[in-house]
Amino acid sequence: MPSPSSRLPAVLWALVVLAGAGALVAELVPVGPEWLGGVGSVTVAAAYTWGLAARTGGRPWVFGGLALAIGVLTLVVDEDFLRTGAAVMTCVVAAVFAVMVTVPARSYVQAVRECAFAVVISGVGALATVGFEPVLTVKRFEYVTLGLALVGAFLVVYRLGAGLHGLGRRGLLIVVVGALLVAVSVLYAEMLRRYGSESLVDTLLDSVRWSRDNLGAFPRPIETILGIPALAYGCHMRARRRQGWWVCAFGVAGTAAVANALANPAISFEECGLSVAYGLVLGLVLGYVVTRLDLTLTGTRGRGRRVAERRAALRPEPRRSEPLL
């Protein structure tokens, strides 16, 4: 069992994040001075950068200190381009960190826990992102943060997954399918917006309006279709084989969608929360279908054998608060 002294850095880190999140929530209420939100954003951004560097075997004090310096400079100078840049950095770091901080899941219930944990981490990142009060174009901000988060995640996973030669046939197929889903999710929405027929666009918009009027929100598509299912399936696979990290990399599509969810000022905080929650639930259902299909095609059959397979899923990984590399 880890000694209390070994847990101290993780406890202190959690307290710093909670303090930053508390400052951001106080700004939303609003309670306290106007600068409280900016301080909360800097605190969360620096803590997440420190945590990501520590988790991926980097130099947490160097990168955490650099993020802190950038955040303080942003608040002092108070220029639009600095605040927007800091918001992009915070959003990307939160999205990647939310995936890297997950642990392998021997059962799908544990995979559900990991997805919920990642959504909470990226949700705090969303508060920190808008706390910088960026000046942005919503679609462009979403595309930039998604792209940078995917690049960052794959750079880390390239090391965790033993390079491209560690993919295998199944891993290669997963990467190809995931890349196609990202392309379809992004390009189809953009092509539909620009060149889609008016009747088709109206039909799709009617579905969105019905969901917002009757359910309070519409789930974020890329989170529902790709991000959460990939993260759930990836965490489940990581308990069995290293290629699971390549699946988890696509989970950044979901955590990035959560981290930039508050960037659109036309959508209320409550609707953003419901949209993320709906995407999480539906994505977990889809992830369960994919996981069961994989076990049916490649695993042992029968309830007793499935239980034995779960018990044998003991691929070691460091604890959540320890470096992966």
C-alpha cells in the first residue's frame, strides 16, 4: 500500500484544482471580485499542465511553471490575442489530460467510471477555458482545439503504444476507422452547412430544435459517436492489450468537445451541461455495443468464460497518480 507521503503531491494537486474550480464557479454565480475567474483559470491551467507532464513522464515543474507564467502574463497584459491563446492552451491540455489520467478497466462498469471521470476533468477545463474570456469564432475554436488535442494525444500514445509496430492488425484497423469517423464528423457537418440542400438542413435542424425544446439540449455529435465510445472501449481494451491506448487516443474527440462546450455564448450553461450528459450516456451505450461485439468475435464464449476472461485481464499500468512512462 502506498505510504501517506507518496500520496501528498496528488492530494495537494487535487486541492489546487478544487480551489481553482471554486473560483470559477464563484465567478458564474457571481460572488467575489471580478478577477476571481481569471485567477481560477490560471490555477486550473497550471495544475492540469503540471499533471499532464507528470503523467507522461515529462518535467512537471518546468511545464507547470511555464503555464503559470503565461497565465499571469495574460491577466496582467489583458490583450485579446493572449486571452484567446491561453484559452486554446487550456482547452487542449484539459482534453489530453482527461484521457491520460484514466486507468485500464477490467469490466465495462469500470470503463463507465473512467469516462465519467474524464468528463469531469475536461468539464473543469471548460470552465477554465471560458474564464480567460477569449475573443473567438466558435467553429474555428472548436476545430483548432480538436485538431491540436488529437495531435497531442497521438504523440503521447505513440510512446505508450510502443510505436506504430505495436499496432498490429486490430490496432491498425481501429486507427483507420477512428480517423474516418473524425473526418466524417467534421467534414460532413461543414459540407452540410455550406452545400447541403435546404430541405435536408431544415430536417436536421428540426430534430435539434425538438431535442432542445423537449429535452433541454442536443447531445454533441462527435462526443456521442466517437469520443466516449472510443474512450470506454479503449480503457476496456487497455486491461488486456497495449493497443487499447490507440483507441483511447480518439477519446480526445469527446474530452475536447466537453472542454470547448462553453465557448459558444449563445448556449446557456445549463444546456451545455445537459448536452454533455446526454452525449456521455448515449456514447456509453454505443461503447458497450462495440465492446460486447469485440468480445463476441474475439473472446471466449459463455458466461463462465467471460468471467474468467475478466479475471485474467491484468495488464499492468501505473496508478492514476503515477507516471505512465
